[in-house]
Amino acid sequence: MAARIDRLVTSGQFTLDGGTWDVDNNVWIVGDDTEAIVIDAAHDAGAIAEAVGDRRLAAIVCTHAHNDHIDAAPELAARTGAPVLLHPDDLPLWKQTHPDRAPDAELTDGQGLSVAGIELTVLHTPGHAPGAVCLYAPALGALFSGDTLFAGGPGATGRSYSHFPTIVESIRDRLLTLPEETVVHTGHGDTTTVGAEAPHLQEWIDRGF
């Protein structure tokens, strides 16, 4: 059975810098009928576990450590035995949500994650958060961008641990260099493509998106 991409939308809250906002998150499940990985275990471990079903969960990958992307990760790990993977630069953010439970392993730039006969490459893309990563799966023509790139522009950089020039550099150098037909599966909202976003880079810079 060929690898596929499934999307689950979960709802909860994002909290940072003393503010709280209601959010809907995309949880991406990549795999086949036998095994899968989860990208961003957001809000509802039960719903995610149900979507995974009886497949072996190989890993729970965190694109970054804002609470709305990791709040269900420890419970999902406990249910499934899957390790939680996070880039170490985001440990300060992680500890705000899970002070007593560390991630199980580190993500590193260029690392390969294998599942269902395909490989996803970790791309360190700081800016929205210091340890933000994207996952590129060329066999699926897919990029999982977390909150680094959305349909319409970069992720937010107006809060702690974020930096606008850094996210622009990450997007320009690591993401917009991918094939233009690459489908961008985002952390919130609709998908887009590299080709749809690339022409607007200078606009984002000019208005300090």
C-alpha cells in the first residue's frame, strides 16, 4: 500500500505571552495501512489515536513547541509508545507546556525520517520559533510547514522567541528553493504550493509581514 497523507483538524487554545486564542490545528498523519507518523499532536490525543487506528505509530514529530502543536504529544506517546521528536532549540518553549516531561529525541537539520517506504527530510527553519522545522517528502511532492509558511505568507513573528528577518531567510533559502509544484501542508488552514507563494516574497519583506 502506497504512503498517503491524512489530515485531522483539532480545536483548542494557543497561549503565549499572557494571551490566549482559540485555534484550529492541522494534524498530519503520513503513512500507509501498516505504519505512520504524526506531525504536530494538537489538542486531542484520543482523536489522533483513533485516526491512526491500529497502525504502528513510528514517531510524533513536533514542527515547533508552541503549546497548540504539542499539548497532546505526551498523552499520544503514552497511548502508542511512539517517541516525541523536537528540535532542541525549542526546549524553552516546550518546558512552558510540559515542564515535567522531556521530548524523547532531537530533530536535526538534514535528518531523515522513514515511514511506509518514503523518507521525510527535516529542514530547520527558525523564525516563528527558534527550533521550528519543516518536513519535506519528495516522494509525495509534499512539504509540512508547521507555522513557518502559510497560504498567503509567513507565520507570525510578533511574539516571544520569534524573529521576522529570520523567518524570511528560512522561507527564502530552505522552502522557496523546492520544486514549485510542492504542496505545502500548513499547521493551520488551507494548503498552498511553493509556486503560489514564491512570487510574493518581496511583498512580505516590504510590508514587514
